[in-house]
Amino acid sequence: MTLTVHHLQRSQSERVVWLCEELGLDYELRLYQRAPVTAPPEYVKLHPLGAAPVITDGSGSRVVTLAESAAILEYLAQDPQYPEYLYWFHFANGSLHPGISRSMFLSMLQLGDDSPTQQFVAHKERLLWENVDERLKKSKYLAGDEITLADFMTVYSLSTGRVFLPRDLTEFTGITRYLKDVSQRPAYQTALKKAEPDFVPAVSGPSPPVFAALAGFSGASSSKDRAEECNT
């Protein structure tokens, strides 16, 4: 075994564990807990930015160390549905996750629901969710009938990532159907059991409990309400 996946728990690196299971790869999984929100010192040693995930592959003088989940997924697999999946693959980290992160960090400022900035960001974030939902009402997976790396890039933001910025999925029937289908894939179940053994996958309905270290921010649970109040 030469492939090692360094997984920072509650992070986007669950994508890599899932892909390894889906492809049936032989790999070693090393788990790292947050301390309390950011990566612990031993993880930062792997990458100067404390980025998650990180993999190492190879042996001796030919060891590849790679960060950035999109780069790692492309390293581990190639997709047959390239034209269809290209947009959604880059949408995950190019638009969806940055939009959710903006809302999360802005909520920490506690600007209030009457803040034009808060309303604008919440509205833009909602459009992202609606865009994904409409796609998944028409397509089994993001790129078509077969699962691709676009799905590996996106599922974390729609599910586990909601511990950082709660979002009730009840109204998003396309996303809910999609996440339920993904959650029934044996490789995904195995990956989550290994990577997040104390966490129930957040695949439907209300949000999972907000990440404990962020619970003190009063704005963290109200992004849905603010988005619905913004009509422009």
C-alpha cells in the first residue's frame, strides 16, 4: 500500500475517502480531529496552509504529496462524461462552496437581518441552492445518469458542510432525492463510517447540529430566513 489519505474530520476531504471506496482502491486512512475548529499542528505539517485533504502516494524518493480536493480527485480517477460533468465539477468549489462560506463568515459579523449586505449574500447563496436543486430534479447525478467527480466535489457542501451554516433541505426535493441516493451507495457508507464514525450523514430535512465551536454566533442559524426575506 502506497496511497495514504490524510483526512481532517468535518472537512471537504471526505470526498477523497468516498472516491477511494467507490473505486475500490487500496489506501491507508489517517484521521485528524480539529483543534477546535482549525487543523491540528500535526496536520499543518503536511501542508503549510493546513489544507484538507492531503494525500501521499508512492514510496522512497518518488512520493507524491498533493493537496486540493479537486486536484486529488482528478489524480485518482478520470471521468467518461467529461463534457457534461465539467461545469458541475468546477461549480462545486468555484461557486457553491465559496457562496456558502461567504454566508457563514458574514453571519459571524451579526449585521442583522436588515443589513443590505447580509440580504444580498443570503440571496446569492439561495440562488446557488436553487440552481443545484433544479438540476437534480432533471438528472439522477449532476452530470447525467452516472456518478462522476462532479458529485464527489459537491456532496460535502450539501450534506456534512451544513454543520457550519445550517440549511433545511425540506423544500429542495431534487437535492434531497439526490443525497438519499448517494447515501445508499455502499462505498459512500463505508467512507463515512471510516472518516466520520461519530457523525450521522446529513442527507435530508433540517440541518445537522451546528458545529459546536460556531454555536455562539447568533446569525449562524438564520441564513434561510434572511434569504427568504430578500426579494431582489
